[in-house]
Amino acid sequence: MKVSLSPVLAASQAAAGSTPPSSQLHSLCQLQAEHLATAHGLVCVLIAYYDPHTGTQRRVTHTAQGPQGLPREALAAIAGEEWSPGSLPVATVSEIEIANLPGRAYLCPLVQREPHPEFQLIVSEQPLDAARKQALEQAAALFTRHLELYQRCTRQQSEIQLLEQVVQRTGHQLRNPLALIGLYAENLCLGLEEGSTREQAQIIRETVKELNANLTELVYCGQGARLRMGFQDLRALMAQCVGAIGPWLERKCLRVRYPDSSLLFACDRLQMKQVFDNLLNNAVHFSPEGGTITCHWRSFQNEVLIEIADQGPGLSAQDLQHVFTPFYSRRPGGTGLGLAIAKKIVLDHQGSLWVQNLPTGGAQFSLGLPRGIH
């Protein structure tokens, strides 16, 4: 007997709309409880889950109607009890003792999260046989995965909102001094005769213009709706990024290898260049002298996979968890914004960005991006 969560997930997605996130999560858990009770003829299903929007543990309960339903006293006893899965394995249905209960009780841990564990409490009129237990455990494993993904998405959304606020604030704070420097440089250019001093003033003026343009692109990276999409040659874009860090590569005697083959894919060229710049700068920083940075890509029918790997020390467990979090950085003097911004740009392109340590040593950043324009 197999149990699919598709009816629950489909119903929750249809009902989501503009519902507040906490209500969406609560409705999803309620639908899961109703689905389990109906599909397996259970007397009662209680689901305890952690709400990241309120920072509290919440519960939903579904009881069968009619003769098989729980008496109020039993329901109150279950709801008022502080259940703890303890050391029980996740997504495993285990029988427990509950006094004065008209049926058999089973506890199924979902996520061992302290101090807010997530679990399902199941009451069945008859003992669960092996087939029903297996079906309930399959459903619990799928539902656990959904809860973990929900937590991850919520955390990612919070980090992106923080990043957008920082980028917007930084843009406003930098524009006024840049405008003032540009004005003074323009005045110097107009007041000076031809010579080295005027050339230096012109360089300052052009540099300020370039900084303003980069700042505008940085601010726009927090606004996915402003992407200027077009088909770009991946190899040409990568070559431009590698060329920009040439002096740094020479200083550390590093080589960057990437395919000779061209590949067209859809992106905002300036923003995707910023992604590659950030990833390559990160790889150069952590690469040992004389090492090699390897870039590789391959295409599928509707997607392109890009991998950038270094031969550095790799990432710790903490780094792997927080590497895309704004302001988290292992680099001396680093702002902790480069990889967070790269992640935001990739997400705006409807893609994904992740990192892993390689068995041979070093770290590898991977991007999955749609090839076409949506």
C-alpha cells in the first residue's frame, strides 16, 4: 500500500494564494492530518510542527466523526499532554501508552528540532498492521521532507529580504559622495590645461561614472523584475571574467581552465557577469599558489549546468551551511555579500546555486540555469 502526498500538496498550493505564510503552513498540516485520518481509517491524528514565522510550536488535530470519534475527555488529554519523541527514529511509527484512551496510540517523529520537535500522534481503533505502518511511515518521510524544504525556503526568503534592504541602503548612502566626487572631477577637467594632471582628473571622472553604473546594477540585482534578458555566449562571458582577474592570477601563478565550446543561454549579461566575478574571486582567494581553477559546463534540453571548482582547503560544515548568508565571510576584510548577491541573482534567473566539497579536495560551486527566456 502506497501513500502519496500529492492530494495534500496540490490542495495546499491551490489554497495558498495571498494567504499569510503562517496560515499556509497551518493549512498544509491540517490537510495532512485529514488525509492520513481518511486514507487509513484513523480515529485521531495530531501534528505538532514548528512555525518559523512565530518561532513557536503549533498543533493541528483531526478526529473522525461519528462512533469512531474520540470522546472530549480523551481528546483533551492528548491535546494537553507534552509529548516528546525522545530518541525515537524519525519517520518511524512506534506504539506508546496513553491512559484511558479508546484505541491504540502511536508516535511518529518528523523533525528532531529542539526545543520544538515536530511529530505526528496517531490514534487507531485497532492495532496497526505492518502494511499500514509502512504506508504511514512513507507518508511521514515525504511530509518531513516538505517541512524541511519549507523551513529552508523561509530562511532563504528572510536572508534575501535582508540582502535587498542592505543593497538598497548601501546604494542610497554611496550615491551622494560619488556625485560630489564626480562634480569636483568635472570641474577640474574644465579648469585644467592639457597635461598629466588633467588626465588624472579625467580618469577620476570616468572611474566615478563606472562606479555609478556598477552601483546601479548592484541595486537592480535586488529587483528580479528589472532583468534585461537576452541570449549570451557562455564562453565569451567567462573569458571576459577571467581576463579581468588576469593580474591576480599571474601573482598567484594560477591557471583557469574552461571549455573551448560555446554555449548560448538566456541571462542578464551584467548581472550574470557579477555572479561569475564573485565565484572566480572566491576561487582565486582560496586557491594555493600554482593551483588550477576549473570551469566546466554542459547543457541539457532546457537547462545548463555550470561548475567552478578550486583546489583550496574546501569548506567546513559551518561554511557549507552559511556560505550564502549575508555578512558571513571567512575572507579577511570580506563583506560577506558577494556570494549572497550571487545567490540572489541566480534565484532571480529561476536557477539554483549550491556548493560542495570535492573528494579530491577543494570546493565546487554549481549553477543550474534555464537555457531559454521565460
